[in-house]
Amino acid sequence: MAAVIKEPSALDLATSRILATSGLDIGVLDRVLGTIKSHAIDEGELYFQLSHEESWALEDGIVKEGAYSIDQGVGVRAIAGERTGFAYSDAIDADALHEVARAARAIARHGGNGVSTPGHVLGGQKIVTGRALYGVADPISAMADADKVAFLLELDRLTRRLDPRVHQVMASLAAVHEIILIANSNGTLAADVRPLVRVNVSVILEQDGRREQGYAGMGGRYTILELLNNPRVQDLPRQAIHAASVNLDAVPAPAGTLTVVLAGGWPGVMLHEAVGHPLEGDFNRKGTSAFAGRLGEVVASPLCTVVDDGTLDRRRGSLNMDDEGTPTECTTLIEGGVLKGYMQDRLNARLMGMKPTGNGRRESFAHMTLPRMTNTYMLAGPHDPEEIIRSVQHGLYAVNFAGGQVDPTSGKFVFSTSEAYLIENGRVTRPVRGASLIGSGPEVLQRVTMVGSDLKLDAGIGNCGKDGQTIPVGVGLPTLKVEGLTVGGTG
């Protein structure tokens, strides 16, 4: 019988790759946290990170960029009441650890009301294992560099063969292998190993002197080899060409108040921005969100149920645990139109008298933890998508978005479409260009009159920005009918 090789645990990898190589052990972490707690601090936290990142970029059959980087460091947080002291170092050793701990402690203790509690805090530690949503294997080393470049070249050739109007092709491949270790003065010791991969194809088509760009991509938390062996990768060139081709044939978009049908999948980014951000704990604790103080109130159509779910296997926005060591969960935000909850990190949850939801996230060891989304989407409804289209006499069908601007405190937004069509007499007809959707998240949810049965998640391409920090996220949406949405256009 062949021997079974057991995959190392995240904690084993974190302690060997981060602590042992730096001459540290749990005893050192214990002493640092004990010192923080001995100075009237409510909570001390150490966040270690070791990240390997690789990217390749090809343009018109030529490799324009190949990059590999290693980033490591430790962030120390000291919390006293509402006051947080934070300091970080890209050196991981005992001296640096004590230095940044003293700095964080000094910032937090001025004005804090914590009680001095000297002594050991990790002696009876609570080891958090979290979930097992993805493997610990390094996604970068699963494939040779030459094979990665050959794959991008094949994408270039495939794209050019599909359409004679192709003027330019750009393809990129990126992977990250991140190991984190969290030690907290509440006794928590947690670790996670996070793979992340993504492939993008961008194409410019030229027709009669006019050019349009199309884009497609996909990714998730697995290895490059698994990504490139996925049959859906071969369809990315066709998707990118389709997006560009639609806009070459598009007519100017109408302007006015229209019925808008949002397609499933990536259009969920509008839900993420206009509804998700206003439901993050910090905005609601400070009273700056349109949803602040409204738990239990009707805030949307009874057809709308919205969740933030960090527990989906191998999804881009999923995590075994958040960046505070809290296991992720599926948090119901809105259920049947009623506001049920907010997304919380530990600090805002404590100050609001609520429980953490596994949404404490940070870009890196050099950034503060904030309540952030994971995978945010609306659950499927009772309506057939074709039935929704047939119900519209004159409106807009928004299939994809290029970008937008949102005020996260009010939910007011402006989103520009990258692929949209007119709906005329219950049929999708001409493609339009230059359409923008204008409104506010709370108002849009109240104007939802039909929800499709076809919930679709995005392909694994989303990033979210907040307070200067960028993190990977996921979005999703079923086909959605919204009445009376303002459309900006040129027609």
C-alpha cells in the first residue's frame, strides 16, 4: 500500500516559514503581547505575513513584463476603548517586534481606559483552524515559467484566429501565495495559507477606422495549473472579442427614467458598491450610513435577500478565516427586504454590542484592519429570466459594467455600462453605448419588482478599494428588474 503524504497544516507552515526562519517562537509572541496588555490596553494583536507574488504580461505576442516579489512583515495593533494604535515593520525579529509593539502601545494608551493585566496570554491559547475552503499548495510553483509564457502566447494566437478585426491583444497571468499568522492577547493563535490566481485577456477591435476594447478574465483560490486546465479559460478570447464587437455595432444610449434589467453575475458589483459598503460595521457605528440604526426595518423589496458569504469553496473573495482569526461565515444582511445585520470586524462589533462576522480584512501587514466584504450577492428569486425580459416594453438590459463612483455612506452611485442593449416590446434588440445608471442603493432595492432564478457569481476578477486598501472580493446577482432607474445617455 502506498504511503499517504499528509499536507502540512496552515499553522505548521506559518510557524516554520515565518517564525522559525526569523528566530522567533510562541514564547516571544507571548511576551510581546503580555507587555502590551500590561499598559492599560484592552487588546493586543500581532499579524505576520509572508507573501510571494508573480505576474506575467504579454502584448501582441511579446512578453512585456515578468515580475516576482517576496514581501514580509508584521503589523502590531493595540486597542484601548475606541482608540487604536498601529505600527508595522518589514523586519521580522525579536528587536523589531518589541519596537513596533511599543509604538502601537504608546499611541493607544493615551486616552485609553484599559486595565493593566500583565502576564502570559498565550499559555492556554485557542488555536483557530478556520475552514478548509482551499489548499495550502503554492500556486506559483505548480507550473514552469516556460509553460506559463507558452500559455499566454497560445491565448494571443487563439484570439487573433477568431476575428480578422483584432488590432491588439493583451494577456496577463498573476498568482499570489500568502501565509499569515495571527496572535492575539485574548489567547487566539490562528494561521491561514491563501493561494490566489487570475488570468486576463484584453482585445482591441478595429472596424472602419473605429476601435473598441473588450475584456474577459477569471480566477480563484487554487493553483495556476488548475486555472489553465479549466476549459472555461479557452473561452476568454471569445468573450473579450464579443464585448468589443458589441460596442462597435452599438448606437447611442437613450437618456431618461427607464426600466432596467441587470444581468446575472458581474453586474452584482453595483450591489457590492451601492448596498454592500453602506452595510459595513464602521459606517453604521459612526452613523454615517443610510442604513445606520435601521435593523429590523424594511429597506428593500420583499423579493430581495442579500448575503455576504466568505465560505464558498475556492472563490476569490473567500477566506478560511478573516485577518483577525475569526472564521468566516455566511452573514444575512437583508432578508425578504428587512435589514438583518451588518458586516463586522472585532472592534466595531464590540463597540456596537454585536458579534464579529468574520469580515475583518486588511490589504497587508502594513495596513489597519477594517470591516470589509468577502463574496456579496443577492439570492435567486422566483422569476424565469426570459419572463423578466418579456415583461419590459421599453427599457435597458445592462449585461456588464466598466466602472463607477459610489458614496459609501449614502449609497448614491453612477455606473457606466460596458455592454448594454435596448429592450423593446419584450425583446432584447440593439446594443447601446454610453449608458450610465444613476441612483442610490437603498432606493434601487425598493424598486426591484422581479428577481430571476438564475443566480450567477462573477468569474473571479473583483477587487475592492476602501481607505486606500485593495483586497480581492466576489460579487453575484440573479437577473434583476428595477423600475424607474435614471439612465444617462447620449441618444
